[in-house]
Amino acid sequence: MILPREKAFTSAQLAEVEGILAEYGCSVTVIAGTTRTIYAISGDERDEEMVSRIEGLDFVERFDRIQAPYRLMHRASDLSSHRVKIGSAILGDGFHVIAGQCTIDPKNPQYFLETAHAVKEAGAVAIRGGVWKPRTSPNAYQGDDKALEILLRARAETGLPVSTEVMEDRHLQVVIDAGVDIIQIGTRNALNYGLLKQVGKGTAGTRMVVLLKRGMHMGPVDEFLCAAEYIAAGGNPNVVLCPRGTKPELDGYRNFPDESISPLLKARTWAPVVVDPSHSVGKAAYVPFASLAAAAYGADGLNVETHVCGSKGIGDDPKQSITPATLAKLIRDCKEIHSLSAGYLVPVQKA
Ligand code: PEP
Ligand code: MN
């Protein structure tokens, strides 16, 4: 990655850098962070001659070579001063909660709108709602474009940012055109590198946040960070990591709860961690415990399914949505626990 001496290169400077890199089969992606612009290199960046030619340019401050398989997401990356924002909330500063229904029922929009107002009242900073759903059975409800209008109406009525999952290029284009604030990449697509690249490219240079769920079959933590790297390398550093449980499940739970990886992630990356306790345990009664554990493990927030009347919901809502009253208590209690866990330092992993 190349760091400019000033806040960003001029177009003539960028052209000069690109010209040199091209001679060595490399290219550059411009990544605008909150404090400075950095230039990520795609290709083999180890050629000593290339490195010294770039370092010899007087408008270049530094050529950073991080040895990890993920460079931009690494805690030693110059993106580490980048802050991901959801509306006016800065992730990493306090404990923030995204809440709302698993699935927006287009036949009953009143539930989603009531839920949106209720989660705002409970203290959530953004509203989640599934427009399109990745379902195990092709015969189960798959989502509906009409639900997007309901999501946008909830944003207009509450003034809060909204989040929804995209599974394919068409969804991505629709949410980009609609200016949806948070794009969720679900557990099933966490290793869909083509989609991750498209999401990074399609949202480059915008304020859009990408909430990346951990793949349910992912192994090492680095696999998760490499998936996030695809989004950042596409040009969007507004990436949020979302552990949501893995398989095989812990007997009695829907998945194997993995909020405990939060400090491991924080040792390796600067990216905020927002835990999904709902899919992790899969039952509303256990969600508060997984949420409190996430706060104790130092996560920066939650992505939690909530419904004003879960039994009337569709998708996961009847099983795992908590009520707005539980959410309100949980947000208060998690903030308290989070302030205690914030008093412990996370080790830093070397680059
Ligand atoms: C969801 O958030 O409703 C969802 C389907 O999540 P996951 O991809 O984690 O299963
Ligand atoms: Mn769900």
C-alpha cells in the first residue's frame, strides 16, 4: 500500500504511480479513509525495483508492505485510523446496536414500521430488515422487491439508517440506487469472492457500510479477515465484522456461538466488530445472554433481530426475535458491561 505525503495524490501523481506499477503487472485502488487516502496495490508488490522507484517519488511518504494475507484490514495498516460510522454513531466509540426484523413482510408492512419506531425508542442506532432472504429451501419465502419501499419508509419516518442483505449483483445495484445505508453480506455469501469484490467496487467512495457476517463454515479467523479484505480492496473501507455463530452447532443452539472471537479479531484488525446473537443461538430466550457475552468480549455492538409481535412474523422472527422491551433493557445493560470490558487492553498482533 502506498501512502501519499499530502492527504491524497493529484491526478498527475496518481497517473505516474499507476504507470510504474503497470510495468510490474500491478494496479492500484484508491481507498478514501476518514483521515487520508491510501492506495492499495493489487498484484505481487514484492519487486524491490518497483518498490524503490515508487519510494523515490518525492510525493510518496511510504510504501508499506504488510506480510499478512490481508493488508488493508490489518491493525498495522494505515487504515487503522479510519472510523466506520452508522449515521452519527462512530463504531469503536461506545456500544451501538442495529435492530429490527429478520424479514420484512410485504403483506403486513405495519409490523415493520411499528418495529422500526420501537427499536429507535429502545436506543438502536440503525434498523435492520430483510428484503431478500437466503433460504435453505427454495420453497420458503425468498423476499420481495416491494419490501424495499417499506424499509425506506421506515428510514423516512424514523430518520435512522437502514440495513438489508444483498445476495446477488441485481440486489446490490438496487440498494446502491436506493442509497441503503448498510449492506449486509450474509453467512452464505461470506466466501463469495465475486460478490465481495462487486460490493467493494460498487460502494467505493460512498458512506455505505458493509456488514460482513462470518461464514458459518469458516475456519481460521484469518479467513474472515481475508473476506473483509476483498471489500476494502474493492475500494470501500467501511467494513464491519459480524460473528454470527458457526457449524457444527452447540447442541441446543442454532449454531456454535462465536462472540468470543471478538478480542482475537481486534488483535488483528482495526475494523469494528458487531455481534449477531440472534442467529448464533437461534432462540429469543437465549439472545440476551449471548448479547451480554458479546459486550463482555469487547464487541463494538450488536445486530439483533427484534419484532413488535414475533409470533406474527415470517422468516426467523417467530423463533428468535426479541421484543422491543427486552431490547431496551439489553442495550442499557450491554453498554454497562462494555464500559467494563473496555478497561482491558487487547494485544496487538505483529504485521
Ligand atoms: C439474517 O441476518 O437474517 C441472516 C439470514 O443472517 P445469516 O446470513 O447470518 O444467516
Ligand atoms: Mn434472520
